[in-house]
Amino acid sequence: MPSLNVTYYSADMDAASWIPGLQSALPGASVTLWEPGAPQADFAVVWKPPQQLLDEQAGLKAIFNTGAGVDALMKLNLPKGVPVIRLDDAGMSVQMAEYVCHAIIRHFRELDGYEADMGQGKWSFRKPRSRVDYPVGVLGLGVLGERVAKAVAQFDFPVNGWSRSPKAVPGIQSFAGEDQLDAFLAASRFVVCLLPLTPDTENLLNAQRLAKIRPGGYVINVARGAHVVDADLLAAIASGHLAGATLDVFRVEPLPQGHAFWNHPKITVTPHTSARTLRSESIAQIASKIGALQRGDAVAGRVDAARGY
């Protein structure tokens, strides 16, 4: 009999790729796809699981979430005392840094405008902008947010960072807590959202807060669609207060046909692809953490259910 049983479930990912990978990384373990009535497991590796899985698997030692965001899990009735562990990075932070830097530079250098002009056969020139006039604010300084902030700073933009509690990141001006959120927004012209989705952060970027961003501001959302109030963002752009936005995440995904974001001339949309879970890196991290838990060692990435991330 195997000494270790792991059950796997994902609403989106291909089990045919994940299960053999987990099996290879956990020699001697039994790794099986969860379905109703499945045998009891020691560990669950999941993405957006149904409540039934958690209700039936009464003997779990830990639940591994195959992504950085745990908001889908936090909506469920989680078993008491069972740790939920998210991926720390697994190759996502460098992807996120690439995406955000691209979005910032594309707008700052007006490459979108040049692209439109060239498409019309127009040879144009725009006066270069000064980086000091375009400070970048990163909302959320977790593993991904810190990597993004450091990457942006390499291009000599002033960078601000906001987090729930104070964090010291070299080269980044730090703001913390609700009391400093307005000051953070007022100090930033680009605002990049990398926050976890919790009841406190849902609808955070509403009309009142979007109005605090420096005039001509630009929003980049790579966290969750529910952080931004769609109608308020559209209104802020229409008024001229915001210059535009790059959005990778949406309240409903896929983004419904006919939504105002699709063809808006000042909004760039991408299909939730800013940072994808890399299977091999994720499996290696999960296997390592299972080994650590089996030995009684502490592991990084443990979710605080009270905070929701």
C-alpha cells in the first residue's frame, strides 16, 4: 500500500498532464483524480474545487492551491485546522514583471499611438515624456508585487508600493494601511493592481479612488476583475481624468462579447494571461512542500484564512 495518497482536481487544467507529473515528483505515492466518492487522501492539490471535495476528504493534512490567488477557495467552507498553501512563485513573478513593464512602456512611450499611425501610413513624432512625471504605483507587495516593483524601477521610473502592513523594499517608496491609500494613489500616475481579492479589496478601484490618481493616470489590472468597478473606470477615462487602462482580468471570464472594454480605443484587454501557472515548476514546489510537511517542517505560502490570502 502506498504510504502517501494525493488527490488532484482542477476546474480548468489538464489532469492528464498534472497527475503523471505529481506522481513522478512523489515516488511511492498514489496520485489520483478526485471524483465524488474517491478514497481518502492525505493531501489535495486543487484549483477551484467543489465544496463536495472538501466535505468528503475529512483526513486532509493540507490543501495545495495551484495558483497564487486563493479567492475561489476562500469562498468555500474550509475544513478547520487544515492549512491551505498557495504557490509562492513557480515562474509566475517573472511573467508578471514582463507583462507590467510592457504595458507601462507601451503607454509611456506612446507605442500604441505610433502603431495606429503606422497602420494608417502616417509618419509621426511625439515629444518624449519624462519618467519623473510618470511615477508607478504597485498595489500589493507580495511575491509578485515586489518582483514587479523592482523590475519597473530598473527603467528609472519612480516607484511607489502599497501594502496592508509596512514593507521595506530598496528603491521603492512604501505606503501602508488604509490611512495611506489615498496618498499612494495621489503619488502615482500608473497604478498596477496586484492585490489578493478579499472583501476588503473588492471594488477597491471605484470612482472615489480612481479620482485620487494623478490626472492622466493609467490603470493596469493583473489581479482580479472584481478589484475594479467597470463603470467607474469607463467614466474616469471618458472624463479625461484617466488616459486609459490595460486589463488582463475581468469580473466575468471570458469577457462577454459586447462588453464596453472590447473595442474601447483607450483600453487594452488580454485573456488573463499576464502570468500563467508553469506546471513543472509548480509540481516541484508542491512536492517539496509535501515533503517538508511530512517531516514536520514549516513551509512558505500558508494562507491566513482571516485575511483571505
